[in-house]
Amino acid sequence: MPKLAVINAGILSLIQDLGRYGAAQQGVTQGGAMDLHAFCWANYLLSNDSNAAQLELTVGLACFEALDDCQCALTGADMAATIDGQAIAPWQAFLLKKGQKLQFGAAKYGFRAYLSIRGGFNVPKVFGSAATVMREQLGGLIQGSALKNNDILDSYDAPLLTTYSKVPSDYIPDYSADIVLHVIEGYQAEYFTAQQKGLFYRQRYQVSSTSDRMGCQLEGEEITGLAMELISQPIAVGAIQIPPDGLPIILLNDRQTLGGYPILGCITRMDLLRLAQTKPNDEVKFKAVTAQLLTQYQQQWIDFCRFFTLPF
């Protein structure tokens, strides 16, 4: 079975799959790949199962050595990857021969890259998933830990592919483009005055350096609600929570399962894919979704799930 050795674990390299579902009632969050668009294409290029475990590389600067010939695919942020010093572009499948080293630089645009291997990485599952959630010490190679130098990654045995493919250019995102996040307002939007909501939608927020896989924290002009603390409630991925300091937090994959701050709404599932590639100091802007656009975005998400045979 093909194996990769971790020469340099980089800034943050995590084993991820589609996530851990059905355990929220026990306080266990979903985890899983932040950018499902890039993740799904990486498995698709290798004809893997849609839930096959991959590596999610944040920022970059990692290095791996092939201990056997490995068929791999790379998607997401361009981290100036090289194989033994020869540049390789993302969004394609390739062969990494035994003894070759796959080296990553730092991402210029975008924030996360995905490295898949034919058959997927062979990692123990917890609550039905291999997804790494560090704060809950679940998934990954050992108790929810990020990869470390000298770790060995095994893969499942799978027949070798005879051809290598690339993602069509129309499906490769431009991570340098402006980011507009479309908001589906919830019932708690009534806790905010028209003036405060106007301020929320007018301004450009800056992604804070304190952001992580739990939430994207934003910096900008504060907004206030009529009731800033509520009874704790379940929190959906993409929920826009307004804490007492008035600076929005978009809750992400590793979020807590309950929270008591008012939620103005949720961003669309398709916009979550783009948000996953924002890095500190990037700017984002919000736009309220009309009924007509909501139907369009819902259909886009349905089509996306059907194309990649996702179990959502």
C-alpha cells in the first residue's frame, strides 16, 4: 500500500473527510474539510469515494516523501508546490514516485490546499469519521492531533489509474477576487434595527488573525442588537453570530454545537466554500439574499451534492 512520510508538517496539516455527523446531541461538532469544493475535486480526480480522507494544508510550508509510488491529486490554494524542485500546478492528479519529495511553499492567494491519494488515507474513524477536530481531540492519526514531522501516512489499497486528469478551468476559483457573502436572514434578525443592519451590509469587514476552524472573526465597525445574550441554541455552520463586542463571527466546521449570542442569519453553503479560502486581512462584504436568489443558491448546492455524490 502506498505511503507518505511527513518530512515537514508545515503550519497546520490535518486529516479531513466530509465530517462527523449525527453526534451533535453529544456535543461533538462536525469538523471535516473547510473547502468542500477543493476537497471533492481532489477525490474526484482520483476516482476515490467522496468521503475518502485527505490532507488539508493550511498556509503551506509542508513537505512529504513518497515511500512507494503514489497517485495523488492537489487542489485548492496554489502553494507553489514542487516535486524534487520541479513546479507542479494545483487542480490536477499526478504520480509521485518512490523517493520523490513533494514540497509546498506559502499560499499567495487562498489559504487551504488539499492533497488526496488514490484510495484515500487509511486512518481510524471516530463517530464514523476520520476528520481531525483538535479542540475535541478526535480524529486524525492520534487523538485529534495535527500531523507531526516523521509521521507515516498509509493509504487504502486501490487499483492504479491509467490516466491522470485536471479540473476544467471553469471550475477553478479565483481566490484573488472580491468576496461577497450572501446572507439568509433568520428570525433573530429582528433583534437588530434597520440602521444596524444597514451598517452591517454597507461596510467591508476584515478577516481577523484570530480566525480559525471554529469561526471566522471579523474586524470593522461594531453593530449592536436589542438582546445581546439569549438562551443557548443549536448553531448551524455559516451562522453569523454577534457577540457583545459587536464584531461578527461566522461559525465554521469546528464550531461549538450550542451558543447564546444572537444570530443575524447564515451565509449560503456555496459561499462557505469561498470563505474557507480567506486569510487574515482579506476583506469580505455581506449581501442579503432575495427570495429569487435563495432558490438559485439552493439549486446550486443540490447540483453540487449530486455531482460529487455527497450524502447531504
